[in-house]
Amino acid sequence: MKKILVVYHSRTGFTSTVARQIANACNADLESVKDIRRHCDRKTYIRLALEAAIHSDTVIRRVIHAPEDYDIVVIGTPIWCWNIASPVRAYIINHRHQLKRVAFFCTYGGSGHVKVMHDLEHLTGQTPMATLTLKDDDIKGDRYHILVSEFITILSHVIHP
Ligand SMILES: Cc1cc2nc3c(=O)[nH]c(=O)nc-3n(C[C@H](O)[C@H](O)[C@H](O)COP(=O)(O)O)c2cc1C
């Protein structure tokens, strides 16, 4: 049976909510990418924004699932300063040669989603099977479930053509 892995980083829960919904619907495995540092001081937002903007290195914890074991790796990132969140960037850089096929989603407050989708494509070197971009306000309401369902349907067609 073909397998899907959903990889994401989430600081305040939006990306995690979407990742879990996708994983539940697709019977996929979940990989939460963790920065080895703690996010607890008031400077954190600025530090994270800067880190994402200048693409500085971030050290992430060792992953549980081997991405090469999966037919599709779904990569989910929050947008930080119009960029891929640095832990997700680190994951892609560490594992991009192990990714067979990819799909992307991002969560964001208001802007940067078009750029980040391009950045994900560029960084992985792959055209995604499906993409999904969701605003925080949509995730707080019910509307986003339809968009997630459409995304899952596309993935299902790739897995079961
Ligand atoms: C450091 C930082 C920078 C952010 N920069 C942006 C941005 O450029 N554009 C945007 O629309 N949202 C931005 N946001 C908002 C997050 O993308 C958004 O709240 C996202 O859903 C958070 O996901 P999470 O709850 O999984 O951590 C930023 C958030 C943080 C913490």
C-alpha cells in the first residue's frame, strides 16, 4: 500500500491542526519538526522572523519517520516573515534527496503564501502534487474544511489513480 507522511512545524497550533486533519483523513503518519531551542522569551518572534528572512541555519531534532519510505511527503509550514519557517526549511534541506513526491500546505495571518509556495517548490526541487494555503481566520472558522477536503481528494487520486 502506498503511504503518505505529513511533516510540519507548528508554534501556536494552526499548522498542527491542519496537519492532523490531513493525516487522519489519509491514514498518514505524522512528523512534527522540532527546533532544538525553546520558544519562551519575548524576543522570540523577532528572532524567528529574522531567522526565516535571512534563511539562517536552524538545528532540528532527529526525525522519527524516514521520508524515503513514503510515496508522498506532505510538507506544512507556517509563514514567518514571508518565508518558510526555519525548522521546515532545515527539514527540507536535510531530507530533500529522500523525497519521492511532495505536496505543500501553509498557514498564515495575511500575506506571503504565493511566495512561500514558490519557495517550497524551489527548495525541494519538485512540482507539488497538490497545494493548500490557509489563513488563520479560515482555520478558526469552518470554511477551511472544504479546502482541506479538496486537497485530500487530490492526494487520494495520486495514491489511487
Ligand atoms: C515569527 C513570525 C512571523 C510571521 N510572519 C508572517 C508573515 O510574513 N505573513 C503572514 O501572513 N503571517 C505571518 N505570521 C503568522 C503565522 O504565519 C500564522 O499565525 C501561522 O498560522 C502560525 O502557525 P502555527 O500556529 O502552526 O505556528 C508570522 C508568525 C510568526 C511567529
